Amino acid sequence: MAEKQAVVLSDLRQAITEYTILGDERSGDTEQDEGLGTGEAARAFSALPESGTDFAVISVDGVDCTGILQIPALKLEVAVAARYSSPEYMAYIANGMTENGSFSIASENRDSLLGRIMDLSDQNDVFFIDARGSRFAYKVSAVYTAKEIPDGTGPDQQKPVLNLCCPQGKQWFVAECTAGSESKEGHS
């Protein structure tokens, strides 16, 4: 599983870079590009949100990916799929974007993906790089357990919130992250 995760991350990083370089030319077009990266990945670029998600996607190995989640404090980088029906080695968008730009990312595979989010501390950096190559910085503001995945809204309705969620029995571990600037150590 770790090997497949690494291949998809590599292909997704390359696809995001290619999309960013050619983004203005593509603006809404969808194009297939066969044989890039490992030779197995066929990428479909779409600047417009796909049906069922609020995010632009890049299809890598047949999975619609919305971007990459980076959590430096956990030395974690994981591909994020657009839908729940993603492979177990990927996180996924659990709740789409609210009016203020909040959303949730979840993972069912507690052991290898987001299972360590309870180890995060207040003000740890979290980053989401979307399919267009835009990098969004967040700060952990709370870590708690909940009965269900939060709807994406935080105490400050003006700032977007990124909720990271992972199941633990009948509960969810949740790391609530508020949009903001990154610390100097968090920049990669």
C-alpha cells in the first residue's frame, strides 16, 4: 500500500506541476495525457469542479484527485481524492466547501494516513495544495473527538476551516485547522 501511495503522490505532484505551468492554456478544457510519470497513469486535467465536488480535479490512475495534504509536524504527505470511494491509501474530501471556504478531509485508514492527527498541537502548520497548484496554509486550532465529521464551520465564521478527520471506533478524531499564514519553519 505504501508503494502505491508513493507512486500516486509522485504522479499527482507531476500532474499539478504540469497543470500549473499550462493552467492558463487549459482554462476549463479537459485533456488526456497518456504515458506520463510511471507510464501507467493517464491524467485528465479539469479546471472546472467535477460533478459531486467543489474542487478542480486531476485524474491519476483513474482516481479523481483534488490535491495534496501536507502535515509537516507528522512528516505526512497524502493524496486527496474527490470522493469517499477513493482507494484506502488516499484521504478524501468528506464535506465540500461551505460559503466561507471551509471543508473537511477524512481518511478511513487510521493506521497509515490521518491516524496521528491527535498528536498535532495548537498552531502546527497544515497545507493543502489544490489541483491547480495553489497552496493554502492553515494552523491547527483545536484537536478533539466528535460523533460525526464536522460540517466545516468553525467558531470564526470569517476564516475558512479545514477539518482533518479520522475514525476511532464510533467517534472521529478531528483536527480543526484555521486558514492563516504559515510559520517560518513550516515553509517547504
